[in-house]
Amino acid sequence: MKKINFFLTVLATLSLPVLVFAGEIELDKTAGDVKIISSGNPLGLPAEQGARLSLKDKIETGPNSSATVKIDKQATVTLGSQTTWAIQEYNDVKDNYRFSAELTLGKLEAKVKKLPKGGNFDIRTPTSIASVRGTRFGLNVYRQNGQLFTRLAVFDDSVFFSNLQGLSGQNVNKNQGSAGNESGKVTSPETLGANEKENNFLSNVSGTSSSNTTSIIQVPTEDTTQGEFALWLIKEMDALSKLPAAAKGEDAILLLMENGIIPPDGWKADEKISKAFLGGLLGLEKGEAEKLTFAELVERVKKYIASHFSQRNLGVFRANSSASGSTAL
């Protein structure tokens, strides 16, 4: 009888959904105020080093706090201060390796070893998905003027970065960054700034600084990049307050894209502006743009954008006096 009961117990166990994974996910290091929130403890309990984590567990860090999570022998994820991160999926089977987590708010740095063939490791945010096969990267989710943004910085190899629908996806390579917003826009990769390098990312990243430290050009020239030009346009519209602190060119590009300002070939933050690029923003044919000087085209673009936002009455810009003029088209 005991043998029958044992057999039935084993059979019942095998028929249950597998909720526990074979690998281990644990808190490797903690500093400051760190909580683990689970279905059994929805208010959270103080985290302890070495604590085992399960599916759907959430980690929250307080001010000036951090936590490092070790995902078996495959990856480590370090969470910065005031960060919320949760485990969504984990399957460590060699031929079907899967890990997925959600970064709701805050910053992290991830180091992922090369995955088995067919494996996938991704981190989702409220605006974007970062998918990797083995790399080092950072993510920052921040709120600005009621909108959520995601900033990606790649420190090694590459990361496939897309919106939540998997659209507008692109490979962002080593020493490049990109950004996504709630509207599903994803900026073209651009070179990382000095304050976004691997050792500085958790403490110095767009959206966390108290002041705008990005240098903005005074007068656009043919050596000006599209990212620099976008920042200049936002400055000329008297709208820098609409950008994150320490904003980069891609932050300005996102704001322009949000409001329908997109050149025919798209924005490329690191490419230089040209007559053809400026003419494209104005909807001019190449021959028409060539008849105008570079300075004339720049001025027309500025007036057009000021008029564009003024006419749409989006409340995004406090347009300067040039908005009262014509579009010059």
C-alpha cells in the first residue's frame, strides 16, 4: 500500500506545472535599502545576501542603494538606486535557454555570457525591449514631463533594441546608445557620451542629472551632426525644459519625432547635416535646396518647425517670436 501511495505521489508531482527552475537566481550583493516583493509578501521583505529568487519576484532598491543578482552561471544584473526589477521567465534548458525580466523604473547594468544556440535573454521596459545573446549593457528607465523613456548603452558586442511590438528594431553595437519612448519610437544608434561608459552608467546617465550639461552649438555648420542640430532646434524653440537633464542629441530627436518632424531618410544622430538633409525637412526637391545657401536653409527649418508646432497647438513648445512668421515654404 505504501508503494502504491508513493507511486501516486510521484505521478501527481510529475503532472503539476513546473514553476521552479533547475538553475539558481540569487541576490549576490546588496547595499542599503533593498526589498524582495513576492506573491507571499506583497509588501516586501528586507533582502539578504544569498537570498534565492523565484519567478515573478520583484526587487526594489531605495535611494543610495544597489543590488546585484546572479542568474545561475550565465549572467549578473546590477540594479542602481530607486530601481524596480522583476523576473518574468527563466528556462535554463541548454537547447531552449530563456530569461526575461522587466525593468519598470531605474537603472541596471547587465553582463551576459554567450548563450547556447537558440537561447535568448531579454529585458523589457515600459517602452522597449533589449534582447541579447551575450554582451554587457546598461538600461535606464526614467520619467520626464509625465512620459517614460528608456535609454540603452552598449558596452560590448551588440544589443537588439526595439519597441514593445518588436518593431523599429535595430542592432546597437559596442560604445553606442539608443533611446525609446512610449509612442514606440526608437532612435538610431549614436556614440556614447563620456558619462555613459560602463563604470559611470549607474551614477551618471541621461535623466538622472540635476542640470543639463550637454554642450549645445551656437550656430549650425556643415560639420554639425543631426543630433547636435536637433538639440539646437529645441534650444531655439525655448523648449530645453521638455528634455531630460543632461540630454543628448537623441533625446531631442525623440521629441521632434514625437511631433512629426522626421526627415525622409530618418534621423541619424551621428551623421552630419547637409543641404539635402535640410531640404528634406522642408520637403524641397534636391535642386531647390541647392539654390539656397546653407544658412538660409537652416533659418527656414527653424521657422518651419516653430510654425509647425504653433499651428498644431500641441503645447509642446513655448515657440519663440519666429513662430509668428510664415513657414517660408
